[in-house]
Amino acid sequence: MSSFKICGGKKLKGEITPQGAKNEALQVLSATLLTPEKVTVRNVPKILDVIRLIGLLRDLGVEVQEQNENTFTFQASDINLDYLTTAEFKRKGAALRGSIMIIGPLLARFGKAYISQPGGDKIGRRRLDTHFIGLQKLGAEFRYDDQNNLYKVESAKLKGTYMLLDEASVTGTANLVMAATLAEGKTTIFNAACEPYVVQLCKMLNRMGADISGIGSNLLTIDGVEGLHGCDHTLLPDIIETGSFIGMAAMTQSEITIKNADHGQLGIIPDVFSRLGIRIEHRQHDLFIPQQETYEVKTFLDGSIMTVSDAPWPGFTPDLISIALVVAIQAKGSVLIHQKMFESRLFFVDKLIDMGAQIILCDPHRATVIGLNRQNRLKGIRMSSPDIRAGVALLIAALSAGGTSIIENIDQIDRGYQNIDGRLRDLGADITRLE
């Protein structure tokens, strides 16, 4: 298993470009199963989760060609559905949370889909009910084979319907939209997720011949069509990487330009980091983070302590809660971090406390961070990455710390961040990958 060795305390400087959006990639690549024609996808990040999904698509019979460093073509003209019942598929599907999103396209086009319990980060309970209840409303029959730990969904022909989602699940919305594109009649999805990833997926599907309206809102209407054709699609820059780089610049007192950040897609992410005292300048398509010796947390109008909490889009994304928490460590002032959506995502704070942070873990969902205001530097320690986002938060803490840190289990970081050590070295970081 690989590790990172980080000699911290160095100020970084230069330009860094966010990779293509991980969460969008998992949806868009799954959507290539909806058509037998060729689909070209650009700005694909070469991260572990995406590589695993591409491998899974190849195993299913999708012809995948790498055109250049981050451009791939996919042609799902000859799919082997028998592969879905093999032990190899169950093993590979269980290693990838995004594997759940092949169900909608397979069911819509071929009338059946099987999937094992998908894996992913251990950040708390992540229900699949939204996916399967929605597919049942479209007319699918759902069965769970507990002996083989296999979900089976079948339908001769999906039929459009109205559905009110019990939660605005991003992957659930994506799965149901993909399934509804080839359903008979009209499907209306209320309380749909409206994250940029879902917007991008819907725009891509429309270019493939789908008829989706209400894009960008929580009320989507899909008029089913007979078939879809190929298209050319470019992934957005990853907004989670952009937020991570903003936090990294502040914690390491660095001057960094985030290239092609597409700040029009960032929602309130810059505003939240601004409330933590971080200065952010828009320079055409880039974000410039100037070097700051200190940054002070703002308070609410009534003087009460600043609270940073996650919410469905357009609220603050839960994927950046870990980064906001780490940034608050060296701020002037105190911050209440409220992670509402996952009950295990804050359990990495014990490692930050060992590094010298002043954090009170109130309960599984809330932590109070008492900012050090640069009075004390964090110290390097040995630690392990529990999930993708906590892993990068620990990496940011290690870059700002005095001494040497070792972060183990960095496969978790590689699942979501492409060549992160190489890109950080280009900024001046002292980071080494230990195999």
C-alpha cells in the first residue's frame, strides 16, 4: 500500500489546473451505455474511481479508445449482459460506489440490470432506496438476492410517471433521468438534485436526442424517446478540487492561481471560504488566491459564531466540509462545522487534534474549531486516509505543519485526485510517494 511523505511548512507558489469533475465523469461514462453509437468524452480525470468504471464498461463489452491524455471514446454496441452475473463483476462493482449508475442505462436499454452492493467511502449510511424506489415507479421489478448479495432490476418496458424523491440524491436523480430518457411517455421528477453534475448530464443527454426540460431546477420533465445517438461532451473542472486548492493556499500561506476554474459553476463555495477570511480574486476564467499571513473568520450579523454546514445544491457541498474544517484550524476566530448528511465524515478530526489543532467533536455531525491564528504550527505525524475528502484535508494539514508527516492508505486520495503529488511538487511542495 502506498503512502505520502510530506515535509511541511513550505509556502507554495504557481498555477494549478483542476482536473475534470469526478462526480460528473461517473454519471456521464455510465450514460454511454444508453446508445450503440460512439460517444466522445473530454477532460476525463485519470483517477482510480474513473479508471475502475472504465474497466467495468470494457468488461461489459463497451469498446473504449483513449484518444489522448484525457479524451476517450465509448461505443456500447455489443453489451454482454451475462457478465453482470459473474463473480468478477460482483467483486469489481463492490469496489466502486459509482457502479450503481449503470443500472438506469442498462434497464432502459436492455430491460434488466444487476449490481452488487457498491463500495465507496465509509462516511456513513448512504441509502440506495431513492434509486430503486424511483425505478419501481417507472415499472421495474426489484429483487434482492441476499444469498449472492445481488440487486436485480427488470422491466420489459419502462413507463413514464410522476415521482417525488424522498431526498435530493445526486446519483439517484442521475440514474432515474437516464432510465426515463428511453421510457414510454412523460416522467416528472420533483425534488430532483440540481448539482452542476446533473445539469451537465441532462445537457449531454439532450444532445444525444433526449427531451429533458427544467434543467438546473429541482423539477425535471423527461419525455421518453425511442433511442439515443452519439455525442461529444466535455467535463466541467472539478469544483471539489477548486475548493480544496483554495483551502490549501490559505493554510500554507501561499499565492496560488487556480486556472480555468469556471467560477460561474462554483455556487456559494467561494462565499463560504470568504466567510472564513480567505481572499479570492476572479481573474477572467481563473481564481487568484493571494498570500495571507492571517485570515479572520467573520461572524453573523448578531455576533454569533460562524457556522459552516452542508446542504443539497445550491447549498454548500458536503464534499468540502472536511476542507472548511481544516482551514478553520489556523483562522482567527471560532467556527462550528455541521456535517448534516453523513454521520462518519468528521471522525478524522482525532488526527488533526494529534497534530495540535483545537477541535471539539461535539457529536458525529458537529465539531467546533477554535482557530489558532498562527500562534502555534501544527506538527507532523503518521496518519491514515479514511476517505477521499478527509485524506485531502489531512494532506493540506500536513503541508502546513512543521516537520514530517506520513499519510498511509493514499489509494483513497488517488480515487478522487489525479497525480496530486506531482501537481503539488510543481507548486514547490516537498511530497514523496512511497510505494
